Amino acid sequence: MILQDLAARGQFEAAVLSDADGYLLASASQEGAETQAALAAMLRNAATRVGSLSMAPADEVTVRDERGRCLVSRSFHADGRLFVLAVLMRHRKPYRRLTAQAIEAIRQFYRS
């Protein structure tokens, strides 16, 4: 329900939750959810490697294609585990507050 609500409120094409290895845990997507989860985990791995640039690991990575579609991947911890939340949108839309609310709801779910 969390991801369906996120996708509806943000008018996102997809919202997927995966673990750090890219295994799909939940999805609000018509197609390609496993691929999106794996890609989100790959982006998370790339984000952790920015340390070689003297930066702290990134908690968000965004990829935009030539047609304006955008995949946002946000990593976070809940219940001592690392998760990746990714949303796919047709054009850049406001997403930060909506994904933050979804992340908090997921954390609360794992606390209960």
C-alpha cells in the first residue's frame, strides 16, 4: 500500500522497493519491476563508490534519459538493513517530500 500510494500521489510510472542486492521486495509497477529494482541497487552501489572522489556515499542517484524519463534511486536504512526505493517518472516532478514520507512509512512498518 505504501508504494501504490507513493506512485499515485506522485503520478509516477513506477515505485519499487528492493534490498541492497537488488532483490525486489515490493512494487507499484505494471512492468519491469525486477529490472528497475536491480538498476536501483546498481545505482546505490555507484553512489557508495563516490567515496573515491572524497565525497561521502550518496543517498540519492538520479538518471535521466534523452526523452525526459527520470529514475530516482534513494537508499536508506530500516531495521538494521539497507533498502533502495526507486521511482520512475515521465518528466521531472517534485518527488523529494513524497519519497521521504514513503521512507518514513517503511521504517515505521519495520519497527512494528
